[in-house]
Amino acid sequence: MGSSYIELWTTSEEDLKPCESLNYGVGGSTIADQQRFLQRIAVPLRPESLVVYAGSNDMTGARFGSKRGTLVAAGVLDYLDSVRDALPECRILYVSITQAPVRVRAHHEIRLANAIIRRGIGSRQGMEFVDTDAAILRAQGTDGDLFEADRLHLNASGYRVFASVIRSALLGG
């Protein structure tokens, strides 16, 4: 579940094999939106695992409306606690917020949010932090551009990196 990174990940079902998957992403969604979607979408499905990408649209780097990393991290951790409460047996994998090139003004806040979320998840049962951002940053330096022309969304090469890290986490690696 998540925002446009999930919505536009059209190869997720194939990329995550042998795990069975359903893709529920809503472009432009915020943490508050994900809270609202939780009861309507995830809870009725009773998933064994839930991969979550949320928080990036809360930190755009825009002069007005972009939230601080500390506030986004608190919102994400509250959301993940809501997931835990609603789905106590579900394994929760939180995917780090990506430092997309178009959001360079928010990179410091994104790194801060990811660090706080990573620490917060470390003290919670059944939750894992999946650091796709570090893998994308490494690959960006060696494989060239991993983003679409909008410099926000991943292209096919970017999704291969993204998928590889998530699949490995799902399979316990």
C-alpha cells in the first residue's frame, strides 16, 4: 500500500514472486490518506505481510505545505501502530522515503524522517524498515538515472532496484 510509487509499480506482482501480491497505491496520497485507506482496503484483505510506502507526499520541499521530517516520522509511526492494532498477525515492512531529485529541498528532512522511522520501527514487534533509498542512491551513482523525466517517479531501472530490496526483505534476506 502507498502512494504513486506503489500505484505506478505495474510489475510488482512479477517482481515479488514467489510471494503473492496485490498492489494498492493512490497517487498523491499522504499519511492521513493512508490512515483512511487502512480500514477500507488492507483490513478486509487480512494480509500476511503489508509493504507500506507512505510519507513522501507529506515532504515535498515546497515552500508552503511541506512538513518537517520529525512530524512526518511521527505520523508514519502512528500509522504503522494503527496497522499493527488492526492487523496484529501481519508482518509490516515500511519502505523508506526516496530522496527523489525533484525534491532536493526536502532531502535533509527525508533523511531525518527515515532515521527516526528506522529507530522507531526497531523497537516495535513485527515491523521492519526496508531501506530502498540507500539502494537507489547507490545505483543512481553507477547505473545513471533511475527516475522518469519528472525526476520524482522511478523508471523501469529504478523499479528493478526498488523491487530487489523489497523482495529480499519479504523473503527474509
